[in-house]
Amino acid sequence: MELFAGIPVAEFEQALDWYTRLFGKPPDMRPHDREAVWKLAEHAWVYVVEDPERAGRALVTLMVEDLDERVAAMADRGIAAGPIEAINEQTRSTVILDPEGNRLQVGQAG
């Protein structure tokens, strides 16, 4: 099974730059002029697509091994995260909003 999570945006070129900085690399695929795809794990992909009618409504959660390291690396690339909060005794997370209001939660379990 493969997972493809889509994030709709109205301003594709702005989003392409922002997500390239967020993920720390250029897209792995460009299926067409208004879509970019990043492979984040063996069977997990995120794509950003121009879709003005749906822009700003995505909810995506990414789980990472080292949240502090990931947040620091994103900050170095100009991506600001919210405060890191404890969800429970074993899980912490932060929220990042892209320029269009799409919500990305980045968490660490265990």
C-alpha cells in the first residue's frame, strides 16, 4: 500500500518554494506544471497541487523520529513552527501553517 496525501493551494509557485524549504529538498516528481510530489518515506508521499477552490483546508500529520531536530532544521530554512506541546506522556507535536492556511502537525511518539 502507498499513501499519497494531497495539499491544495491557490498560489502554486509560492507553495512550491515553501514546501521545498519545509521538506529540505526539491520535489521528487513533477507530474505537471501545477503539481509537485515529495517522497517522505518508503510508502508515503505528499503532493501539493494548484486547486484554488480547496486551498487552505488540508490537515496533514507527519511523525518524525526527532522533533527538536526537525523543528530546528525547518527554522534554519525559514519555516516557523508553533510551540512544541505534549500530547500525552510519550507524544509531542507542533503545528505549522503554510502561507495558505493548510495545517501541518509534526509529531514525535515515544
